[in-house]
Amino acid sequence: MRAGCAVLLLLPLLPLPLPGLSGALRAHNEDLTTGETCKAGFSEEDYTALISPNILQGEKLLKVKFSSCLGTRGTQYETSSLDFKVGADGTVFAARELRIPSEQVAFTVTARDRQTAEQWDAVVRLLVAQTWSSHSGHKKGKNRDVALDPSQPPRDILLPWPQHQSSGGLRRQKRDWVIPPINVPENSRGPFPQQLVRIRSDKDNDIPIRYSITGVGADQPPMEVFSIDSMSGRMYVTRPMDREERASYHLRAHAVDMNGNKVENPIDLYIYVIDMNDNRPEFINQVYNGSVDEGSKPGTYVMTVTANDADDVTTANGMVRYRILTQTPQSPSQNMFTINSETGDIVTVAAGLDREKVQQYTVIIQATDMEGNLNYGLSNTATAIITVTDVNDNPPEFTTSTFAGEVPENRVETVVANLTVMDRDQPHSPNWNAVYRIISGDPSGHFSVRTDPVTNEGMVTVVKAVDYELNRAFMLTVMVSNQAPLASGIQMSFQSTAGVTISVTDINEAPYFPSNHKLVRLEEGVPAGTALTTFSAVDPDRFMQQAVRYSKLSDPANWLHINATNGQITTAAVLDRESLYTRSNVYEATFLAADNGIPPASGTGTLQIYLIDINDNAPELLPKEAQICEKPGLNAINITAADADMDPNIGPYVFELPFVPASVRKNWTITRLNGDYAQLSLRILYLEAGVYDVPIIVTDSGNPPLSNASIIKVKVCPCDENGDCSAVGAVAAAGLGTGAIVAILICIVILLTMVLLFVAWMKRREKERHTKQLLIDPEDDVRDNILKYDEEGGGEEDQDYDLSQLQQPEAMEHVLSKAPGVRRVDERPVGAEPQYPVRPVVPHPGDIGDFINEGLRAADNDPTAPPYDSLLVFDYEGSGSTAGSVSSLNSTSSGDQDYDYLNDWGPRFKKLADMYGGGEED
């Protein structure tokens, strides 16, 4: 492997007592005599490294140490050689693949502070491995310089140790040996373990030394990547390396004697994994989507594709280059696009992109590492889908130059014509959406053209009613355009305008009143039959011969009459301004005018009659009732008048007392206050308490004036010191004496007594009702009653009974046919019959008990059995008689049967208990 040619070397050891080589590689210089720290500059003025004649691009050679006291963030490195560069961490590497023909290469490394622009220089010398080895050999002597073990190919490194202090004190040398990094190629096939270097100390000539290494990859995870022979100092790598997993390792080598005592200070070893081209470029996306406007010029940016390579990007292994493999479709050219090989930018390279022809291109992009070398590089592909976006490069065009439509007059919001257009741009986009505009033929704005959002058609719509009598046809010129402006250089087509002919059809229009809400002024009170005005309507259908007829639609007071032929309006009654049908002196009526067209049409008109007031209402005295003290001077009554007329037929009013009867003027007097008010007061010193009707004549100021004699009821009563009527006085004034008051009280007592008597009678009747058993009529109550049906007569055989019903009760159709709800309470319910026991034809007295028990059990389980006594049919009682008597049974044949238990069965079986249980006693 070529990386094995990289050499680890040591430079001459400092003659100062430093703690091993690690002290010489510090980031700052430390003056041991003065104690100064953090002095900016390189750790050494001259660095030397051993290299192989053949160097790969990006191969790390050595590392320089520089301290600016502020860290490395503001430090910038430069070299005087174009073949070598310095990384930000101070690592010197090859800028390209080199072959060193000479024995050594020297150049200057400059560190510059970006803030202060101050710079420092150091010299780097690179010695070719075989040349240096043959010239230097293995230096020995009391200087203890490091040396390379001449046994190659393994490369040996002599581990340095500190110099002893001389009598002259400490001295600093200008040069020091630097351990170059160890370069190990990744993916090595072995065999493993594979030797890397050999570490030796020149003290191993005197005492046995044991070597060891520590750090990540040795005694820290990942463990045992590197190992060392403790006796020989040979260091090995134990398995293949992967730079993408870990790019470098930092180990420390240790030398101790057999007792574990440190012989040398630890030395730092840097191991770098050399990158191999083992990773293909990987696109971030497998499919990229981009777009470009149609008609774009060559060089228009489309999109960028990006592929990443996990290999070292500072070497050719990680340098990716792009190229286009295929383009589909290859129209209008097979090379419509190109790609920047380094950045991955795709741009147009040819003209002719037209969305209407090709809407999408599929481009296969290849990314290759090794700077695009197809022979050595690894490749990968991705797909770029390029959509050609639409621009408005196609103006809309009408499908025909003329359109026609028809509209009835007086119609609005009606579509009269559909205008169709064609646009090759992308549908339902601003480049396709049509906008219509009427440019001539409609000065009054009767029409507008709206766009159908689905079909893009233009809908000519009536927005203002047209009149056949004024315009029988319209000739419109319509222009169509798009929502988006046309692309640069595109002109409107002559087919973007069209003519639209619209015919107007005549319809029967309703007559109308030219002066609707016509106002007429008229004095109220005119006699019936007075002609008011002619309220005529006009038929707008001038080209139709039609007659108009008039009628009333609304006449609340029925005061008017209209002539059906000419519309003349006359009064049918006397008009009264003070009527409830007038509002603000105006009476309003509505009339209808109808023609005889097909279909007939009608219109309405409103006539307003302003009624002028005349003095036709006499004034009314207010108030109608009042009270006054029986002695004058304490108070008076303010009176006024109300008149339904309006000024000047109202006040000022004249109030006066009539001359007849004479007692009015004798007892009362009126004093005028102003034009509308006067005061009524007593003329005499005392007037007996009571209610008096005082007539007063009120006259208005109309022409001629009207008078009215009104009566005011005045209550004269005794008053207290404040001039208010007292309670006794109010009663007395009402005309009730002591006798009347006593009579009223007696009536109230009598009324209360009657109410109390009535309540007591009602309670007693309620109590009697609760004591009586009136829940059911005794004749209908069959529960626990002795029912007497009839006398049986002389015997059963002489009675004409149909006893077959007793044998087969289910055949009683007349009972079963009864409607629900009309049956008696003691009748057997209609329904499924339970299975009762069958009595033997020839009964045996011993079987009666069992038979009765079974029958009782069946009756108890019968859901249709009534809750009280009913007829239970058991069976045919025997032969010899159609209905044998119970007495015909031979009681003596009962044997020793004990029927006393029948007494325990209740009153229903009492008869049987008496017959059978007490037989022996009888």
C-alpha cells in the first residue's frame, strides 16, 4: 500500500531537560528561566519531517504548533509552496499527488492574525526517506540523537528522552525532532496484525525495556485496534480501518523497565486513516422536481441537484462531478438542458420550450466521484422532473365572429347569449381565465358579460331592463382578454373581438299612473257627488291596441268613486277631516288600472286628499267633573275647552253662564284667565254641600263661531284649613246621609250571614255523602249477596230447561259473541279454557274428594277465573235423569270417607260440608 511509504521521523532532541517530545510540541513556548507564558508564535522555528518519494493528494505529512494566546479561531495559515497546504489545525498535507525527485523540499509556513494582521513564519523541511536514511544512518554517542532503525521495511523510531542539565544552566536549541503522523490506508486486506512502526529507546542497550500504548483504539473503545509488542516495540494494526467511521487516532507510547519504572516520558503518536474511494455519491433526493417558464431564454436557471460522498472531500475520492445522461422527450432538441458539473445547477441551453407541446421533461442525472473520472470513479443516478410552466403566450380567441341572442323587455339578470372562446394556455389559470368587456353598442349599460368559471364562456346578462318601445335590438361589440397580461412580445389576435346581436321581444306591460301618489287639496264637508280629479293611467304598450279599466283597490272610509272608463274620481260621501281614517289631514286611497292584454296586466296608483279644515266642530268643556269648597275664597275650578278643529277654528274661547236658570248666575261666577282658560268659583258666601250640575256655554273663534252648552258636575264639600275636602265632607258631597249609610251596613251584614249559612250547608251535605255507600248500585252488586233467581217449581223434570249448555258451556255462542266491555262481572271471561278433570260416568262416592281437589286446583290455576263467585261447570252428573238431583246420590255409600275438611275450604263449599260432613249426625 502506498500509504505505507509515509515515514515517522524524529528531529534532533533539544538539549534542554524537557519532559519528552510532548513538551517540545506544546502550543506555546515556555521560558524556563523567566517564567513567561503565552508568547505568540510557532513552537519551533524549523520543522523537519521524513516523507516518501511518492505522496498522495491530501496525505498528511506533519503538524505545526502555533499559539496566538487567543486560540486558533483568528489564525490563518499560508504556505510559500503551491504543492502543500496547511489546515486550520496546523496539519500540513499535499495539495495534489506528488513525486519528490530531490532529497528534500523546504518551504515557509506563515501564520497570520486576522484581527491584528501580525504574522509569524516557520520553515518546514521534508526529507525523502531513503535519502535521509542513507545519509544519517544510526547516530550514536553521548548526544543520544534519535535514529531510524535501518531494518526496513519496518520503520523504527527512537524514543527520545530529556538531556541532563549542564553546568552552564539551561539552553534552548533551535531544532527539535517532531513525530510525524502515521498514515494507515482504510480497507486494507491484511494479513493482520499488520506492523506499522517500531518504537525504540536507546536505553534498551543498557537495560531491558517494556513498551506499551494507551488511548482510543488501544485501551479505550474501540479496544485493541492497535497493539504493540512490549519487548520489541513493534506496533501493529489488528483489523481493517474505516475512515468514515473514524478518521484519526491519538495514542501515547510508554517505555518502562522490568520493574515498571518509567524510563522515558510518554510520546504522542498520531495515526491518520488514509481515505480510499469506497463510497458512491448519494443524492439527497432520488427524484427532484423543478420548473421553468415556457419560452425561457438559454441560460435560465431551473434547479439544483446535490449528491454527497462520504469519502474525504479534500481528495479526489470525495470530489463529485455531475452530468446529464438522458432527456425525455427529446423535443424540440435532445439537449434542452445542461448541468454545472461541480455545483449541480441545471440551466436551459436551448430555446423552444413550449408548454402547449411538451409539458414535462424527465432528465437522468449522474454523479461520479474521482472528479468525474468514469474509469476510476464510482457513480450514482437520480431523476430530475422539470415541469414547463405556463405563460400567457396564447391570447383567447372567439370561436366565431358573431353571436345572437333574444331577451324579453323588462327582464333583468337573464342570460341572453353565451360567448365561447378558445385558449391554449393552462386551463383554470390566470393565463386561461377569460375577461369580457363590452366596448360598444350599449351606451346605457343594459348588459354585462360575466365569465363562467367552469367553461370560461362569456354570459351576456341583462343588468338593466330594456324597453321594446325604445330599443328593439342591440348590436354589441365584445372584447375578450385574460386575467394575466400577455407575455412580452405577444400581440392580441383579431379574433379576440366579436359582435353580439340582441333582439328585444315585446310583452304586455302593466299600465302605470304617471303621477303616482297624486295629491289633491279639498275642503272637508263637500257634498257627495263632487268631482275631485281624474286619476288616469298610461299603457306603455304603444304598439298594442288595448283598453284600460279602473277600479278601487283601497278606500278605507268608502268616501270615493272612480269612473271605470276614464278614471274620474268623485265623492261618494261627505269627507271629514276629523275622521279616524285621516292621517295628518290626509286621506289616502289606492286605485287599480288594468288592461285587456294577454295575459292582462295591472298597475296601482295612490291618491292623497289633503282635507282643509272648516269650523264644523263645537268646543267641548273640560273638565267634566270638579270639586270646590262650600265657602268661597278657598279655591276655584280651572276650566278650558277642547275643539276637534284646527287653528283658526279653535281658541281663544268665550266661557259664560246661561241666564236660565237664574240660580246659576246667582251661585256661580266665571273669571277669564286667558284665551283658553277660565275659572269657575262661588259667587255666594256659602253653598250647601252636594253635587251641582253647572251649565257653561263655550264659544270658539271660527267663522262663523260655534257654541256648545256643556255641563260640569261640581262637588261642593266642607274643607279643612288647607282647602282640601274632608272625608265626611266628601261623603256628604256625594249625597249620602246617615240613614243611607246605616242601610248599606245592614245589607252587608245580611249578605255575610247568607254566605256563612251556604258554606255550612255544603259541608253537611259533603259529610252525608261520605257516610253513604254509593259506590255501586245494590241491584248490580253481586259480591257477597244472596241472589234470588226464581222458584224451581215442582221439580226439575217438569221444567223446560236446556241443560245441554251445562254439559258444553263452550258452545254458548250467544255469550262468546258479546262485545268486550259489556259482560257482567259474574260472567266467565271469554278465552282459552283450562283443562278441568272429567268426572266418571258412574261416580263413586270415594272419588268425590279427589275430583273436587283436582277441580279446585284447575280453578286456582285458571287465569280467566273471576275474582269472586261464578258458575263452574264440572261435568254431566249421571244417567237416569237429564239433571240428576244431588239427593239421588247414595249417601250411605260414602263409606268411611271423611268430608270434614270441606269446612276448611271456605263459604263456597259450606253446602257440601253440610251435606257430606254432617250426614252421620243427622
